[in-house]
Amino acid sequence: MLNLRSVLLLVLSLSVFSSHAQNKYQWKEGTAAGYKYRYVSGDPMKARFYTLKNGLTVILSRNNKSPRIKSLIAVRAGSNSDPKNHTGLAHYLEHLLFKGSEKRPSAQLISETIDSVGGVMNAGTDRELTVYYAKVARPHFQRAADVLADMIRHPLIEAAEIEKERKVVIEELASIEDSPAQLVDVLLLKVSGSSQIEIAQTTPVTLGFSSAEIAAGTLKTVTTTTPIASLAGSLLGELDLTVSVLGLGLASPALIAQALRDLLAPLAPTLDMTLAATLSTLGLGIGEADIRVYGVRCDHAVLVG
């Protein structure tokens, strides 16, 4: 188990690393060919950040290992920007932009423009960004940049393609449904995990019916009284965590999962009682079932002692 000394050592190490990073990585300014740019000292990619007159930021990073150029346009909007009643819109729009533009009015013409020179292109939607990119040999850089700019500035979004692409997006969502969720993603710590949850009644509920109630077909309602206990139990019982600190995976993320179980298990009964009282006051219930008994019969004798 993690003890106080281990936690203190980890915090101290992170503090030293953070102080070192602040001293090593700092924004600075430079000039090349008459153009001013910013860069981060100590950046291994030596990226230069240029700001155009229209406010657009252009990032250049040189790579001499391959005679290829990757053109990438990042839009500062992703799934977190979706309206609450239209979730998935950013991902949907990403697909539609490949269906045609003013200069290339079909998906085939867009792909052929890059494929014909041995290039590749694709896109991806994240939480904060949507990225469109094309990778081509150096002589074809202008072609790739023109394709991407035309797609984003002058897309043809036609009704037929909207309906067709809806099915593609739904299939993609289904394929990643079981992917681990990113729980924490900060500079030094990354935590992802997946689990299966279930809300059920974890303890037996007894209902009694008198002969008069059976004869009258009386209806009785039973309500789940342990939603939080069952939710926490299934969530933590099936929890699969991946924890990375300073880029290094922890050998035993199971210890963290066990610590969460130890923390939440004693709280669940109290929370369930509070929730049940609140819902009862409001006349509501979770996991309700209506039960009616129509008769009682004995199929065969049972010896009891």
C-alpha cells in the first residue's frame, strides 16, 4: 500500500521537476528572414511560432530525417465545443469536410489529389481540437496546403452526404465505445480507465401478500434501495486503470483501485439511505417494479426438518 512517506517523496520529486521545467522551458523571441517568431527554449522539436496579420498562428518544426512535409491545420474546437443537444457535431463536421470543396467537388477528387503524388491525408477530432493533415513529398507541399485550405474554407455540405455520413459516424462511435476514458491528463500525470457499471438491488427485498390481497389482485411496488452501493461495487469491481507519472507507467495501478474501493465502500450505505429518503419525499424511485400475485399452489411436497 502507498504510505505517507511514499506520497511525500512523490510530491517532492514533482516539485523539483516542475521547478527544473520552469527554468529550462521558457518562451523567447527570434527573427528569421525579417519575420519575428516565438519559440520555447529546450524544445527538442525546435518549433517556431509565427503570428500572421489575421491572427492565425503558424507553427513550423523542421525534420531533416525524411524529405516529406506534413501540413496540419488544427481548429480550436472539438467534442467539448458541441452543443448539449447536438453532441458529436464536431466529429460529424470533420467527416463532411472530406466530401467535397469548391475546387474539388467530390470526396474522390480530394483523395486523388493527394493519392496521385504518393501522399496520405486524414483527420481526427479530440476534446479541444479538430485536426486535418496531409503528408506529401517536399515538392508537393503547395498542393497539400491548398487541398486542406479549400476543404476548411469552402466545403460543399450536401444533404445526401449528410445522411450517408451519419451512418459512418454511428459505426465509428460503436467501434470506440469500449475504449478507455481519459480520467486525468495533466503535465505530469495521466490516468485512463474503463469499467462496466450496473445499478441493481444488492440485498433481498421481502414483500408480503395476504390471501385477501391475492384474491383482490393487489399491486405492490418494490424500489431499489441500494443504487449507489451497486453502482460503486460494479464500477470499482470491474475497474481497469492505467496510471502514468512522468511518462512512466505505475506497476500496480490495482493498488489505487483498491484504495478507491476501501474509501467508497463504507460511504455507500449512508449515501443510499440519504438518496432513498430524498426520493421518497419527492415521490420518486429508482429501479421500480410492480408486483401482483394471482395465486398460490403447491406442486409437490417438500420434507423440512
